[in-house]
Amino acid sequence: MLHFGEVRFEPVERRDHVSHLVKFGNDGGLNKLKTTKRRTCVSEQEELVDHLHEREDYFLFIISAPSDKIRIGTCEIYDVDWVARTCRACIWMTDRAENIPAFGSQATNILGNYIFKTIGLQKLSIDVVTEDVVMMALYKNHGFHQELRKRNHLYLRGKYKTIVEFGLLSEEFEIKI
Amino acid sequence: MNYDKIKLMQMERRDIPDLKGILNSYKIPLCEFRELNTSALNDTYDSSLFGKDGNYNFAIRATTEGAFLSTVGFCSIKCIDWVSRHCELYFIYATDDDPATIPNNDNAISAFRTLIDFAFNELNLQKVWISVPENNNIKGVLNSFGFVAEGVRRRSKLSKGDYIDETICSLLVQEYREREIK
């Protein structure tokens, strides 16, 4: 299991986590950019979990904190390009999770460590809505560089929003405590 | 080469040999790490029938004196987000004298304009965007359409052993229409 401080990344289990995936999938939130805009259901998430091991370009973790009993969100690594050694990722925590900045920071440490030190990629990209000031500050603090400002890129709650894409190269990554 | 007319046509199976030739021999690296064979392209073609892959794929065909002459390029509208109403454009027009994927000539520009028209006027999208690797000199053409650079993705592609950057350029429908009126 991957962990840093009080946060853990758990592999997704059909028995334990499908209900959490459904709950998180249907929970609106600014930082939920990757997941589908449709409502999701148990069968859909079971299908996803059953085929996770067949996909080389996609990883999914359940984030738990402060103990492994409380699930606070998900981390998806997707669009893995094994030739250019790049990937995109999305850390999503429910708005009801306590202490998002601290847990978010620890989750970012785990994510960076896994991507650069475990599976050996050279670049990580993450999208954030400009209104999500907490996550923007968190990623900047972790050394991410703002690379793109994607205009009118997300239709959310009746308005087009601007998305900022952050990029982090392997040599720029360092653990933040 | 001068053609009477450039048309974007729905891709047919008979376009596959031309597509294979263009993609495998293109002068600038298109970041495709595999040589493509006919089976691979046939599979891709089959999975695109009835819009199953969600993309719109076109062959760029040239005609002279009303007769079909050759397939000179390919283009697609892909990664369509129907809720946020934007898509990525893919465009490759093969010429002997200009390695850019959108060479600065009337035929290529006319085909590119047709593709953008299709995205805005037929699919009712509100934004199109295109990726420009640093080895592909098409920024001049994009500027003439009013594309705006949204930023640079560092080291996002591998080309000839080196990581290269790509610029993402986008065009909103209102920017396109304003330019059309002028």
C-alpha cells in the first residue's frame, strides 16, 4: 500500500470500494474533472474494477485518511504514454473531507513518488479549474508549473470555466512536508 | 500542384493505402512510434464506422476537371466533449515542398477552413483546439484563422530521441465569426 503521513492510496477492491466509487462519482465538486459527467451506478463501477488490471494506461486508487477506515477520495492516473513517458492524473477528494490542504499535499507526495520513482515516468500533468484556489495553491507549492490556460474548456453549473493545466517534470519533483 | 477543387469526404476503405503511405513516410515525426500496416488501419477504420469511436474522419481529396485525382491528406475531429462543446482538430496535408502538416497554400488552407466550418456550423461546437509540436511550423497559418496559444506543454512528446514541447492553440466560435464578418 502506498502511504505518506496519514494518507494512504489503496488498490481498488470490488468488495470494499465499489460503493465508495459510486458515492464519489455522483458527488459534484470543482476538482472532479476527469470522471464522467453522467451519474454512475454500481454495475458501471463493478465493470470498471473488473477490467482495471487489463488496462496499461490507467490506474485507480482509493484515498483513505486519517486511518485506512475512512475513504476520502480517489486518485486516477490516465492517458499514460509509455513511449514519451508522460501521464495525466486527477486527485479528487470529497468536499466533506476534513483538512483537504494537508491531506491533498500528502496525496500529491504519494502520487509524485509513485509516478516518478516507482513507474519511472518523466512528466505528470494535472488539470484544475481556476476557481479551485486550494488545489491551485497546493500544486504550485509542490513545484508544478502552469503550462496551459484552457479557455472555455469545462461547462459546469451553467457556465464555461477556464481550466489551468499544471505540469511537473521528474527532476522538479520533491517531497513536501 | 494546382487542383480545381479540394473536398473533404467521409473516409472510405479505399483511402487506407494512401493514409498508410502518408503516415509512414511523412517528413516530420508525427510522434507515432509504430509503422502502421494495413490491418492496423483497417481495424481503426472499422472501429470508426457509424461514429463508434466518436471521431469524424475525412479524406482530403483533390479533383481536376471534375475527376477525382488523388487523396492528398486526412483530417479528423476527435476528443469531442459534447457537454463542454469542444474538440481537438487533427490535420495532415501532404506536399512535396513543405513538411508542415498545414502547408501555407490555398488548397490546404481551404480544406482546413472547411474542417473548422464543420466543427462550428454543423456540429455546433464552441471551441476547437489543435496541438502543435515544436517541429511542426504551422503557427502562421493558425494565426491567420485567429487561433490563440493557450500555452506550452513541456516535454510531452518524443521525437527522434528527444523530448519535444507542444503548443496548444485554440479558437472560440465567436472569435471565428468575428473574423468572418470582417
